[in-house]
Amino acid sequence: MRNTDACRVGFLWNPSLETFDFGTKHPIKVGRFQMVRDFLAANDFLSQPNVEILTPKPLSDDLLKTIHAQKYLDAVQRMSETGEGEIAIDTPAFPGIYENASITSGATVTGVNAVASGKVDHFLSPTGGFHHAKFEWGGGFCIFNDVAAAVYELKNLGFQRILVADFDVHHGNGTQTYFYEDPHVMQISFHEDPEWMYPHDGFIEDIGEGSGRGYNINMHFPMDSCDGVYKHAFDEIVPPLVEFFQPEFTIFLPGFDAHYRDRLAHLNLTTDLIRYTTTYFHNAAHRISEGRFGVVAGGGYTNESFKWGIGVVMSVLSGFSYEPPKQEPPYEDDDETWDRVRGNVEKVKSLVFPELGI
Ligand SMILES: [Zn+2]
Ligand SMILES: [Zn+2]
């Protein structure tokens, strides 16, 4: 086991990540990734000897054809040439969208390869986490599914047990479709109740099919859930699954859009909880898989909480200290929230654990 105080961390960044334009009213604003880079530089992360900038490479044609239908790729290419049309109602086209999606998603695969080859122990991709994209469909701000691409890359490299820990506030509905029958990929998704929250998918009963039964885990939370109930669910569900599965590689979406300052959704986490979950997966990766751990930022639509979350994650990965401002959500977990979360936790455990013999 390496000394975790000196983990080598790759941060994926290059100005080419910024060549997108969803328009000024879109939640994903131009300048988002430059802002992350500048924030990390201003907090001295990028001058640490164990942190290096990795230059993202575009997705290969082979991986693109593995994760998406040719007719979908052709449609994105046509929109890219004209800048007209839309991938979905919330995901407008712009000139060069094909190339931009290829590099912002390719960053995750570049990170995975840097960890798999031993160049770094961990990576952070500020652009990654396009978990809504499916084989023949894009939307929810997602064009090419980088999480699926990273998993296929790892499979091509011979990895047998890959964990996708998706704590974005929205369900990873796209990623789920690729590996729903695959026991080599465990997907744990924590998200807001799909009854009302986009993408209206990710119910507890959806536990995988065939030999993949039990390897797809969905846990959802009622509106206004705070750190307390979320930590309870995490402690009850995640460690037994990770101990059982013994992942060889973990890809983590920390869920910056589940923060209370982020009002595109309605969960009320603070970065204390994000530090807790990141620390758990980081330590588990060192204990189980020689530290192989990658973080893709996913959502996060309020600049302040997005930056605090990135700082906390980089702090856990690199060992360099960073403390965000004190946060006090204007909500607390009431009895009704506790009852519903405890009920959901028991349902997850009773459906999933027996399938896996836990
Ligand atoms: Zn480490
Ligand atoms: Zn999200």
C-alpha cells in the first residue's frame, strides 16, 4: 500500500475543454472548467509536487462506436457542422459539438488510462460524468457517455470488477442501461426521488437482470434530505457492497449538485458529506485495489458550492489541506424524512443483499 499522504493525482485540463456553447441561459456555462482550473491554482493545488495536469485526449472511434449507435454519432456530427438543432430539448447543438463532446468525455478515459498504467494513483476530470447519455440517445446536458466509455476501456484492459459510484443528485440512467446484465460492473446510484426528479428513473426495484441481478443498486431520497439521513444510508448500504464486490477500479461521481446551495435539485448536503463519501472510496481503493480511483465531477450548477466540492475532493485525493467556508443548510432532517429514508434503506438491503449473498 502506498503512503496515502503522497498520492499522485492527475487533473485533466486543457483549454480545448472550453470549446462549448450551450448559450448564456444554460446551467452549463462557458468558463466552467477554466473556473475550476483557476480555483485549484489559486488554492495552491496545482503547484503541489504530487499533482500534475494531464492533457485530455479525444475519445477513440472504437470507443465511440462501442458506446453509441452509428446513426446517433452521424446525427451529432451533422449538428456539429451546422451548429443547428438540438441533441435534446435541454441540450442544444453548437458548432463543433462533436469534437467538444469527444474531448470532454475523452478526459475521463485519459484519466482511467493514467491510473491503470500507474502514471498516477487518482484522477479528477472536471468535465466528466455524462451519465444520462444512452446508446442511441443524448440529453440532460450529456452527449457521449464518458462513464460507459471508461468502463469499456477498463474491460479492454482486462479489469474484471469495476465499481461506478454515482452520487450525482440525478440518477445515472444512461450508464445503467449499458451494464444492467453485467456482474463485472457494479453501479451504486444515490439520487433524489425519481418520482419528481429528472430523469424519472432509478427506482429501488431496478436491481439488474440476468447474471447482473443485484449489481445495480438505486437508493433515492426525499426532497430536503440533509447530511444525517444521507450518511445513514451510505453507511448501511455502501460498505457491505464494496466489501463483497472488491472492486479493482472505482469511478466516482461525488454529487456536487446534491449540495443545498444547488437549486436545480432539492437535496441539502454540505461538503462535509462529500468529504465523508470521497474519503471512504479513497481509503477503500487503497485497501482493495492499490489506490485505483478516479473522480468525474458530474453536475454542480452553483459556482460556489461546485468549487468547494472540487476543493474538498482534491484535498482528499492529494492530501493537501483545503477547508471550504462553514455551511449551514436552512433545513434539517425531520421525522418524516428519517422514516422515508430508513424505509428506502431497508428496501434496498432486502432486495439486493440476498441476491449477492450478503
Ligand atoms: Zn490516495
Ligand atoms: Zn446531476
